[in-house]
Amino acid sequence: MRTHKSIFNIEVLNQAKEQEMKDYKLEELENDYGDLMEEILLEVFDVQEDAEEVDDRSIYDLSSDEEIERRLKRESDLLNEGCADLDNLELLEKQARTYFENPNYVYTPEDEAAHDWVTGFIQINAGMKFDSNGKPVETWKSFGDKVICDVELLSGPVSIIKQVEATGIEWSSMVRIVFYGKSLERFVGSKIYRKGEKKELAPLCDEYKGIQLAIPSYEECESDDSIFSRIDSLVKESIQYGSELNIDRVAMGHYEMTLARLEELKYEESEALNNERILRIQKKNVERRNDFDAQFKEARETIRALNIGEVKVSQLFDKDARFLGQVMYLCQKKGERIENPALFFQLKALANKRKCEEIYSSKESEGAITTINKINSGELVEIHLLSLDELESIFDVLWSGTGIRISKDYKSVYFDLKKRFTHLKRVKGKVAA
């Protein structure tokens, strides 16, 4: 029968055998996979391939004392940048003398003050032209030469003139320079421009009017975000992502009032554009009406004189077809009336007679009348060979209101002529476009 002591010895022996088997397996694993595990550790702990130690980011530092000494030496050399230690004064002196015999120049940029650059284009006087009001205005042409300088230089106009003359151009009243840049706001302010509107020019001062400054637009000068724009971006972001809008009531009130005012300004601008468009249309209508009244003034006065008996039809026999046509146009199209029907029909007959005389005496209408006569007499007319000018002459005669027509027996020929005329006009319009 086994005693307690023997049982204990057996258990200790078994544990020792198990430990030996574990050590044996670990040794075998290290022999088989030692290199692989080392590569994995190097990659995990971000150790360079040529490094012999694990850096500070590693969990364990398993380096020996010799490895730690080598690492400290490398770090010291790196800090000294290849120079000798401070304790070795002789080597330091030798390295210093060697360096100053052939020093390596190293440029270290200094902090420069920020410059606001503006560009000035040199222009030459190109003569005069008249504006829409009939006033003479000078014109200037740029030929490519320009001056780029700091905006502070504009405080001394003489230095600007010197820079212009440095390009080989003599400064005179025939020369000017126009500066552009948002930095000019400090001199002439800014302005809101409409789309396509040219920038307004302002002289630098009364003494040097040849130095012109283009007033920058308000949009390019207003580079910093305003309170409204920042809150607006936060509001849009909260709507898009459903986030909470943590803005106090005062700031939100400022945003809402500004937004309402912007909507009012948008409406006012739209209304102003509509008013300008209406004014332009009214102006054109008034101009056309004034031109019409000026052209038909004599014809309107003649109608009034016929109605009150100051003028007789016989006194109008010497008038040309154009004037008589204007009288008929006012009576038939514009509501003007000749009270006596007999006078109206006499005047209409006289107008038709003058028109017929003008047509028959015109060389341009001679060929058209010949063609119309051929059609009415039943002769063959090759319509496809007629040119646009010939067709225009034919229809000027047919639509003159003088009674010259194509016989109803040849109505189909009339429509063929009209079809050909419309086609040629369409072709001419496409070519012109």
C-alpha cells in the first residue's frame, strides 16, 4: 500500500516531466519559427531592419547591456551630428579648422513681412469717342507693359512714375497706369458690381490723375466669414446631419433678422431689374412713336385739312406715291378718318394711280410685270429658275394694293411662286445666321 509520501513524489515527478515536455516544445517552436516571430515583432513594434534594439514604443526591452551601450552611442552620435564629444576638445578643434577652411554655405530664410501686391497696367491715349449722350470721352489702350508693386508704394506717386519710366515710357498726359487688386480697398473702398459690369476707375489724387485705381468688388474684399455666414453654415449642417444646434438666442436672432433683410434685398433687386426693363421698353416705344409721328406729320395734317375744307383733292395731284400711301395707311390702319366718303375714294384712287405709275416706270418692276403678264396669258414660267430678287420684285407688285394680280385661273401658279419665295428666304436666313 502506497504511503502519502510516495504519492507526492509521483506527482512531483509527473509535473517535472510535463515541464520538460513544455520546454522541449518551446525549444522546437523557437528553432522552427524563431526567425518568423522575430520578423513579426519587428513589424508590430515598428523597429527598423538595421536596428538591434526595440524602441520606446515596445512593451518589453530585452536588450543586453552591450546592446544598450551601442544604442546610447548611436543616439549620442546622432545628436552631435557627426561632431566629436564635448569632452574631446582636441578633436573638436581639428574638425572646426577643417570646416572653416572649406565651409558649407547654408541659407536660412528670414521671416519676411507680408506684402500686398497690386498690378498696374500702362495705357496710352487712343483718341476720343462719343458716348450715348453725345459727349466726347477719352479712350485708352493697353499694350502689355505692367508694373507689380506693393500697395504701400501708392502713398508715393513719384515712385510709381519712376517705375513706369523705368520701362522706357516717358510719363506725360498721354500715358496713364491703372492698378487692380483687392488691396486698393484702403484707398478707394469697394463696390458691388453687377454681372458683366466693368470696374469703376478712380484717380489716386487730383494732382496725379494719370494714376487710376480700379475700385475692387465687395465680394473679393470681404474674405472673412461674417457672423451670419458662420451661423448659416451651422444651420445647414444641423439640417443635413440632424445634429443639435447649440446657438444662443441673441446670435440666432441676429441670423434671422439678417436672413429676412437679405430676402428683402433680393426682392428689391429683382423689382429694380423689372423696373429698368419696363423703362427700356417704354423708352423704345416712345422713340418709335416719336419717329412715326415725325414721318407721318404732314400726312396727318393733310387729313385734318381735308376734313375742314382747307385742302381739295385736286391740290394733291402733284404728290408722290409715298406721301399718298402714308395718308391711306393712316386712314385704313391707324383710325384716322376722312369724313367725306367721296373725298376718301378720290384720294384712294389717286394713290393707286400714283403707285401704278411708279411701278410701270420702274426698271426694277419691269421684269416682274412681264412675268405676271406671261402667267396670266398662259405661258410657261419656270418658277424653279427664278431668283430671290426676282421673286421679291414680283410680290412687291402683287402686294402693292394697285390691283395688279395673277388671274384666278392660275391660282396654283401663284401658290407655287409663294412657296418658292418662302423657301429662298428661309435659305438666305440660315446662310446669314
